[in-house]
Amino acid sequence: MSLKWQIVGSPAAFSTYAFFETQSEGFRDLTLLDKLTLWASWAAAAGIFLTLGWMAMAPDDPYGAVSLLLRGGATGMWLQAAGLAMVTSAIATVLVGRSLPYAGPFAAALGLAAVSLRGGTAESLLIAARTSEEGTNAMALRMSVEALAWTGALILAFVVGGAVSRWCFPRPATHEMKVNSESGGLPVPVFTVVALAIGMLAFNVLGAGMNSREIRHIQVCFVVAASVWLGCYFAHRVVPACGILWYFAAVVLMALGGYGWAALQSDPPTLPVSVPPSNFLRVLPLQFVAVGVAAAIAAYWSNLNHRIEQDEAVEDSAGDSESDR
């Protein structure tokens, strides 16, 4: 199946959220070469973060998780990780940014998610919180702050990706931006609310039964990715949002809402020290943001492709009607 992409939006929205928007010259099929460069950008992201990224972000404890909360010199760690995210975003945008929007931030999010798999799970955070008598409630609030920090790193990846895209693939002066204004009469921010509601519901459904199980990276990442993708995909059917900003906002609010809800839960003393009172505490902040943003961009690609196929079907039917006259 061929995939085609187009950035849609209004000039006013573009000027307001320019750092979230990349540029594209109309429609572009993903050729075999495009797919190869796309896979190469993912491989480059994994290679950068699993080597240089691990050197910069490795926890002090060899069995600890990749987290700012368990690392001495957290500011330096964040700066190095943000720098690598920007470099990765720039490289991926140069490789495939002409044919696939937000390929740079997607690669950066993929790299951050990959490096989190080299460290331990959220069990190390739980053990540290309980043995220091901090408690899981305070730990959940600190995890929400860390999620905001990683959000900032990915915002920088979007900024760099957009700047590189505008520099390497400039929009022609005569280019008209296609406006997709069909939102069912609802304001576009409602998309974020609907995506958040569906995502939180999906997280609780997919996470049912995990309470007594050991925390596993793959399981946690799958639940986050599936929840975000389902939320954004089906929210687009209610409110067809044009910009990636609303997808990004849904991920951030889901992370903050999840940790906020976990902070309100009681921590029964009968629970084993490595078992969290809430499934949201099974997710490292880095994983919540990185995996969530990658899933949101993937949902954006799916929604955009679906919308373009619909428009092409309408155009074809209109052409057939004209030829029948």
C-alpha cells in the first residue's frame, strides 16, 4: 500500500506553532528508497542512543533505571540527552523529512525509548522511594516533574526538526496551504480531550491484571504505545485535528494525569516493595513521554493517510460524475 503525506493547516496556525510544524511539498509516495532511508534513520537513532546516549544517561547503580531521579548530576544528563535528541532529529529529517513529516522527532523519541530499555525498570524507583520512607505518593509527583523535563527535550527535537526541514526543503513562495476545516463543529482542542479520555481508558483496560506481576519493559512500552495510538486514532474520527501539537499535548496530559492519579492512591503496607499501588507507576517517565510521542506521531501518520485517501476517493467520484454528464 502506498503512503502519501501532506502537511495541512492555516497560515495563522503555522505562525503560532511553527516550531511544531515541518514542511512538505504536497504529496509524496514512500518509495523503496524512502523506506530504506526511514529504516536507516531509526537504526541511526538506536545506534546513537545505545552508545553515546547510554554513556550520558546510564544510572549510577548498574541495576538502576534510566531516570533523572536516580542520577547524580541530573542537569548534565538531561542536557546531553536533549543534545543527542536534537542531533538525531536533524539527521532523520535530512534523510526522510521531505517525504514523511515529523520523521526527525519520531527518531529522537525512538532513540530515547531504546536507551531506557538498557536500564532497570521502575522497580528501582519504587524500592528507592520505599526504603527512604519517601513513599510512592511523593515519588509519583517527582515522576511527573521528570516527565515534563523529557517533554522539554522532545520539544527541542521538534524545533530542530522543523528548522532543518524549512532549510533543506523550503516551501515554494507560491505554495498554498491546504486547510482541513472539518471538525464536526467542535473546537480542535477537543481532540486532545477525547484522545486523553480514550487513552486513559485503554491504558486501564490493557493494564488490567498487571498489578501482581513483575514489571517488564516491553509490556509497559506496549501498553503506553497502544493506549496513545488508540486515543489519537479514534479522537481524529470525532475531531479531525490538523496539527501535531494536539497529539503531543494528549501525550503530556496523559503522563501528568497518570502520575497525578497515582499520587492520590494509598500505598498498602502489605504490597511487596517492588510492586506499585498503581499501574501508572510501572512506567518510567522517559518511557511514558518517548514511547507516547512516537505512538502519537504514528497515529498522526495513519490519520493523515486515511484523510488523504478519503479526499482522493471524493475527487475520483466527482470526476466520474463529471464524465457521465
